[in-house]
Amino acid sequence: MALVDLHVAELGALEEMARRDSSLRRIDPRAKLVTTLVFILTVVSFGIYELAALLPLLLYPVVLLSLGDLPTGYILRKVALVSPFAILVGIFNPLLDHSPHLIVGDFHVSGGWISFASILLRFVLTVSAALILIASTGVHHLALALQRLGAPSAFVMQLLFLYRYLFVLTQEALRTVRAITLRSVDRKAMSMKTYAHFLGSLLLRTLDRAQRIHVAMRCRGYDGSVRLLNTLQFRAADALFIALWCAYFLAIRFGNVPHRIGELVMGVFT
Amino acid sequence: MHMADALLSPAVGGGMWALSAGLIGYCSKVLRTTLDDWKIPLMGVVSAFVFAAQMVNFSIPATGSSGHLGGGLLLAILLGPHAAFLAIASVLTVQAFFFADGGLLALGCTIFNLGFFPCFVAYPLIYRRIAGSNPTTARLWTVSILAAVAGLELGALGVVLETRLSEISALPFTTFIALMLPIHLPIGIIEGIVTAAVVQFVYRARPEVFDAATALSQGRKIAVAPVLVVLAIAAVCSGGVLSWFASSHPDGLEWALFHSTGTEEFAGREDALHASLAHVQTKTAILPDYTFSASEAPAETGAKTQWPAVDPGTSVSGIVGGAITLGIVALAGLALRRRAAPARP
């Protein structure tokens, strides 16, 4: 099934990017995580009609894409791929909100269109920030960062286990699906009954695997807690990363920079 | 069902984050006290199973479309509510990071909508109550469908409430509900059918799996706390939404009304949940929500005073300034690229 292949490739691609060395990669995952969250909070804290004021925030993903040496097209494609929900909910704004909001000559732009554009811009900003975070960090470092930031260790273990076995089980599912496809000519997708049997046997194999894994772990001294090697080091550069970006976000949040620039330029001309 | 950051306000996103983080902490604590060292590997691998299962679609009879397993209810049946909640939360976290399915701020909402309702409402209050320990086929199917539908519809309701409370979308509450709930009804039914079929398959092939599963959740009475929490939230939410309806018109004229009647509407809208969340927000000094601070502290920045006034002059300077900002950002990106390029191996 092509779809499964595609998903596995997608998962692998981001992790592959996270392995490449770059100046962004060397920033402590905790610093990146915290800054990303502050960034997202800043983005969503703007009012729904503030479009121009959001624009300077584009600097964050743009600079990070460059520092991380990440493929812009790839990230944008992923953003577009998950946009339907936001578009679906946001598209009603232009239909419902006709209040005049922006007048350029005889041309009136309704508040609905402005808020729709603002939703789309927020969407691009927040989703790209999250993708950049993972593409420059990777799951293992992210889990370490989460643990060091106080996430419960059961949850962190759970994340690491899920990620470790994701690929194994997807491959297993893929093999089973291939076998089913080979025996069902001319059928595009499997029937519900086949699906249930497929899931059932995959589940049984999963449970067996869990048992084998547990036995293997016990043999290696597992006593109920997994000790993570802490390789994270918080340096001055990381603190600077957080401080500079947060200062920038605050400046953008509380001073409408594009508006000021616009006034300045218009002032020169009039 | 995966919420987007772009549709959330900081108050709603932050509040739901706190709620879900609290639930994750609570579940981790419960699991730690039960001290079964095989639980962690089991949960991890089973959640990887859900991830793999979601990638494979099946055809839905007579519709031409296809669907896949959601997994919330199945995990709860297999692992018990606490372990299942952690497993779902981890699946959603990985999805949020890798597929951008639901943003990072929205993760709290997503975990609550897709995790809390199946694990702590549908499973203990519907599935376990009716199914018992050894259900007949008919009973298993009925109760699975009921529980799956209930879990999913509550989740959909959660999405609507969270979006509505965030006030980013102009979509009226009733229209949104009327769109979301019917769409999720067939999805819930199919989820229930698939769950029942898988549970039955495993019952027939390896009944001892469920002994292990019940052992996992044994001795754990259904915790009253989470149920009380959800009831409280539901009360506050419905109170908030209802008073919102009483105080304002849920249609496109909202903006016009606001500006013709002044700020009273906003004052009236600042009710239970919003008020408390806004309070927490100002207390923790996170950027104050725009719409509220407009009435509290007008003329704080230039943007706020000019916001409601439609004035061609400011419009043009806004567009000019915006264009220049975009140019600067693009130039910064290009410059950094150039600088970074030679370093590439």
C-alpha cells in the first residue's frame, strides 16, 4: 500500500534532517522547545484582524530554516498538506463577516477576508515552527528535553518506545497488507471484515512482540525504569538564543512594526 | 479532530494544555504506583500498533470512501484508561510533531478531545458498565458502537467549544455544531464496528490477552476526580457559551454591533471560563489577549487605537509597511542562506 510507504518515508525524512549538523542543530533542544512555544503563543495572541503586525514574525521560521540548513520547499509542502482543517473553518469568516475593514481607494476589504488571511498566516507560522523544531532536533533529543523540563518519565518512556517501534510495526503492517493485496486482485482497499482480521492479527503479533521485548529488557537488567543518558548541555549560546528571540517576539507584539514603517515611509512622501 | 493553533486563542490553548498535562501527570502517577515493569514496553508497543493501524485504510461499504481505526476505545479496552490515555497522548504528540496534525499549542486540546473522552468517559461510563467482563457478541457490538460514538461526538463537541471560545472563527456555534456532529456520527459507528470486530477476534484467538488487560486496570476503581473535572469543565463551557449567546449575536453582524454599541458586548462576554483564564493569563504575564485589553487599557499602543477606525490613510500605510516588512524578512533569509551555503559539504 503506497500510502503506508509514503508515511514511513515522511517520518524518516524529518529524522534524517535532524541528524545533519548545523548551527541550529547544536542549540540545546530545551532552548528550541521553549522558544518555539513562546513563538506560537506570541502568534496566537494577536487579534484576529491584525494581519500586517504578524508579518515580522515570519523572520523566525525564515532565519531558522537558514540556520538549520533545512529545505524550505519540503517544509512548505508539509504545511500545505495539513492546512484543510484551518481553511475549512476559516473560510466561513469572509462569508459571515462583511464589516468594512480596509479601504484602498474605492476598494473595500471586509473584516472576514482579513481574519481569514490572518488565520492562514498564523497557520503557516505555527505549523512551520513545529516542523522546524522536529527537523532540527529529532525525537530522542526532544524526549530528553521534555524529561529535563519536568515531563513525567512514564510519558517520556512511552514516547521513546512508540517512536522506536513505530517503524518496526509499520513494516510489519506493510508486509501483511502486501500479502493481502496480492491475494485480492482488482480490489482497491480491503473490506471491513478483512481489515478487522488484519488488525486483530497485527495486534496479536504486537502483544507477542511486547512480551519478547520485555523479556529481553529483563535479561539486560530492566527493573521498571529506563535510565536515559543525559547528553544535554545548556550553554550561554542557548540562553542567548532564547533571550534574543523572546525579546524580538515581545518587541513585535507590543509595537506594530510594519505600521510604524508604513507611517514613516508615507510620511516621507506626504 | 486535530485542532489547529491558528484557530486557538492563548487562553483556551494554554488552559487545555494545563488540563492535559495535569491528566498525563495523574496517569503517570497512577501507573507508577501499580508497579508492573512490563507495562511500559506493552504500552509503547501497543501505541506503535495504533500508529501503524491508522496508516492502513479500508473501504467503507456503499460510500466509496475509506477510513481507518482511531484507536482510543480499543486502547482503553486493552490497557485500561490510565495506560490508554498515556498511549494516546504519545501517539498524538508524535503526530503533532511529525505530521503537524494539530499544532503544538493545540496539543492540549487534541489530547483532551481524542484521549480524555474515550478513556475516562466512554470506556468507564459506557463500555465497562454495559459490557462487563465477558460480553455476548450482540452486547459487545452494541456497546462498542455506543461508546465509540459517544467518545467521538464529545470530542467533536470539544473542538467546536474550543474554537468558539477562541473567537477566531466567525462560524456561528449552532452551524459549527450542525456540521461537526453529524459528520462524526458515521465515523463513530465505524470506529465502534472495527473496535468490536478486533476485540472479538482477539477474544476468540487469545482470550488470555484480556485477563492481562484486566489485571492491568485491576484494583483501580474508576477515579471520580477526572469525571468531576470534566463535569465542571462542561458546566463552565456551556455557561460560557450560553451567556455568550445571550449577550451577543452569533452572526456576521457581530463586528458591526460591537462598533455601534461600544464595548458593553465585550464586557458581557467576559464570563466564567474566559474571565478565569484571562485572569490566569494576566497573572502569569503572558501577552494579554487583544480583545480584552482593548477595553481595559485603551490606547496602550498605536495599533490598538487605530484598529477599529477604518481610515484609508492608515490602511495604505499598513499595506506599505507590511510589504516592506516582508521584503526585509525575505532579504534576511536570503542573506543567511548565502552565508550558510559555502559551509555545506
